[in-house]
Amino acid sequence: MYSTSQFRDRLMIVCIVFIAAFVQSCPVRAESEFEKWISDFYAIASREGISRQTYDTAFSGITAPDPLVLKKAAYQAEFTTKIWDYLDARVNPLTISKGMSMADSYGELLKSIESRFGVKSSVLLAIWSMESSYGEVLKKTSRLHYVPQALATLAYGDKKRQKFGRTQLVAALKILQSGDIDRDQFLGSWAGAMGHTQFIPTSYLAYGIDMDGNGRRDIWNSIPDALATAASLLQKNGWQTGKTWGYEVVSPPGSSKYKDETKTLVQWEKLGFVRPKGRNYPRPGDKAVLKMLAGQEGPSFLMLKNFFVLKRYNNANAYALAVGLLADRLAGGSGMVQGWPRPAGALNISQKFEIQERLKKLGYYSGEVDGNLGKESKKAIHGFQAGAGMEEDGVATLALLEKLRK
């Protein structure tokens, strides 16, 4: 017979062994379930014309879902970030200066694409900036995902995006089978967006262009192909050549009741929606939709057809607005006139740049001065705060900027 303490000790050992065996078995079970899903999905892929060889090549060595895909799927900046912070990170001195440089480097190519598709060079440059920071994102391969695995992960493990994942996975397999891209270069975002201009597979198949004439639609390595493919998407979705995307307007009191309504520009003007600095509407008969992206207290916009064509690229108002504003700056425009209703003490884009510049000058920051106060900037702020006897919270504030100026 065991004593009470001996029985308790033996029971605890049995429990620990059981729990350890269960924990160890979980990953194996999840992995085998994923592999079974991959095996079963071939029946769907084959009906779409995917050969067994292509399928086996695509999933060779893939035994588990991509662990980062579902985590990234839960956060999308277009829908979770305040509009002014979103724009600060995308329409700023750095993105403008880089765009101007790219306009010089690829001037002849851009003219050729504009002539063929009717889309202004500044718009294509703005999309290129938004989608891959003029190709810089593609150089950071460790942050990219193998497209078939990422899409299979969504189809397998994300109930909200299951249909999207399945559809895009089939399209991705068709791309691989076509020979436009090799398996080892078949990289993209967590959602399968690919190349310089970040096309999802179905859009690539619908709008892909071989602009450089080498027999491949290579948006990963060919800037001509990538920019022409972006222009193709806009053209085929109704881009109106020679027209803008919309206008910043000053709203009259009580104007929120008109939000999302459609009227001609002359009708909007009669209601008191006027452009800043007394500018007129070049085509007063054009129809426009009122968008108030920060409520009654923020600037309003009258959005024209081209704004909604831009949303065919990314269905977020913030995205289309950022492309439009950046394109205007790259075309020589002066930018927005009205300010956003930032919270008291919040930094504007100039102040964000200044904080990084001063941290860099003092030796705390070694990254790019881009106005994006991310992980490296916060680490630098921590370091400065520690040396200055401030609370070490890593938060960029006006108080921090004042301290840096001293």
C-alpha cells in the first residue's frame, strides 16, 4: 500500500507525463491536419487546370501553416489607424523626394505607360510608393511570405478569409504554372499581394502586362511590368484620363447631414462646399461624393470617379486618399490646406521628422528619417529619456521634442 503522500506524488508524475504527451502531440496533429488539407485541395485545383507537377512543386516541403499570416491578418493599418497618422506615414517629405527621384530615373518609361494607358505618372508613382516603398520592401525578404503557403494558411485557418484564400491560391498556382515567376521568387505579403505594386493573384491574372517584352509578366523584378500592370488595372476599371481624384473642400456648418451623398460640383458649391484659397472647380458639372473622414471637425473632400477607381486597388478610403494626395504632391501641387483634428499635444508630420533627426544627431537613432515612429524610434526615445531623467515610456510627445531641442 502507498502512503497518502506517495500516492499523491505518483499521481502527480502520471499527470505531468500525460500533459507533456498531450502538449507534444498538438503541433503534430495540427501539422498533419494541414497536410491533409493540402492533399485534399488538389481536387479543387485540378478542376481549374493545375497539373499534379505544378501542385507538388508548389507545396514541396510545406508541412505547416505560415505562423505569422493569421497574426498579421488581424491588423490592417487602413482600418485601425487614425487618418492623420496613416497619411503622415505615407505622404511626407521622404516619400515625395523619393518619388521625384524615381520620376527622373524612369521618366521615359512613365511617359510610355501614360501614353498607352492614360494614367498620370504621378498616380503610378504614388501607388508604387504606397505598395512597396518604391521597391524597398521587396529587398527585405525575411519579412515576405511564400505566396502559396500564405494563401493556404488563410484558406485553412481563417474563417473570415477562407473563400478569399481558396480563390487566390488557385490563381497563384496558375501563375506558377504559367512560368511567369520561379518558385523560389514567389514571395508576397501575408495576403498574397505580390511584387513592386502588390497585386493579389486574381488581379495579376486579370491585369498583368509584359511591358518589357521578355515574355513574362514579372511584377517582382521588372519595374516596367509592375507599373504597367498597375496602370492596366486602373484603365480597365474606368480611369478617367485627364481628370483628378477629388478636391479638398471647406464645409459649411451642419454639413455632416450630406455625408456620402452624390451631387454635381456646382450643386455642392451652391450648398457652401468651396475649395480653399478661392480655387474653382474646373468641371463644375462632374458628379462628386462628399467624404468626411474625420467628422465635421476635419477637412472634407468631394470625391470624383477616379477616387473610386483607386479603391479597386485597395478598398479603403484612407488608401485612396493617400494615393491621391501623394500623386498631387509628386505632380507639383502644394498639398492640403486644412489641418486634421489631432488630439491636444499630438505631433504633426514635421515634428515627427524633427524628433528622428534630433535623436539621430545625438546618436540614439540610426535608422531612416521617415517620420514613422516605429520600433527603432521608440527604442531611441527610451535611450534618450533614460539619459535625460524622463519617464522611460518610449512615447513621442511635444514634451519630448522640447527636451530634445534643449
